[in-house]
Amino acid sequence: MTDAEWAAGRPGDARGLSRLGRAYAFFRRWREQGLITEFHDRMRGKVREREGREAEPAAGIIDAQSVRAAATLPAASRGCDGGKKVPGRKRHIVTDTLGLLLVIAVTAANTGDRDAAAGLLKRLCRLHHDITLVWAGGGCTGSLADWCRDRLALPWRS
């Protein structure tokens, strides 16, 4: 079934909308109970094991990406990334070495990489106790690297 069929139901199928409502009810319940995160974490572990790795990663890679945001989004959640001249939002992510998502934060694009990284790294350490090393791009260097080593006892490579 394609995405369009899923959203609209099959042509001539009056039950399509009720199926969508039921599916969304499951999703909403799973999200409220934290099961979506649990499913994601278990699947990530399975993928890592299939690749011959430990289920829990030992290293992470932090980076940010600015993306254009629709004008319909509230102005408070948008900004302009001065370095890249991109109006919109910024995704701050930490992945494992396979590129699988560990933690994410979405901010206005004018939020500095270092500012968002501090909160992201605290969450990373709280959720993934086996992390022993973090690699970072050029936007996450200097005082953030020192803070990460001193406050989180986490080695830093850029």
C-alpha cells in the first residue's frame, strides 16, 4: 500500500479512514508509553549486532544541519543560520559510527552548534552509558571540547 493509499484509504473503501484512526490510536498510545523509543533502540541494537558490533555503541559523531522551514511554522521556532544563510531550523544529531541515530534536537537555525551540543551530549551520556568517545565537526570545538572532557569525562576528537 502506498503512502497516499494509507492516508486516504483505498478508492471506494469507506473503512480507510477508520483504519487510519485505529493505526494512529496505536501510534499515539505507544508514543505516550515510550514504546516508540524502545522499538527504535531495540532495532538499532539488532542492526549493530547484524553488522558484527556490540548492541550499544562506544563512540558517537555529533553534527548539525540547517534546513529551510516553511513560512507557516511559528517564528519562535525558526531563525537564520548566519554562517550558511539558511532561514529555518537546525537539526543537531549524534549518531553511532554506522550512522544510526542516538539522540537528536531540533532548534531554530540561529542556535549555535556549541549551545545545542551541550544539552545533546548530556542526554547522550544519560541514555548511552557505553559511549567513550565523540567525534565532532568544526562547529563543535574549543570550549565545548574542554567542557565535554571536564564535565562529562568524555574524550573529544574533531
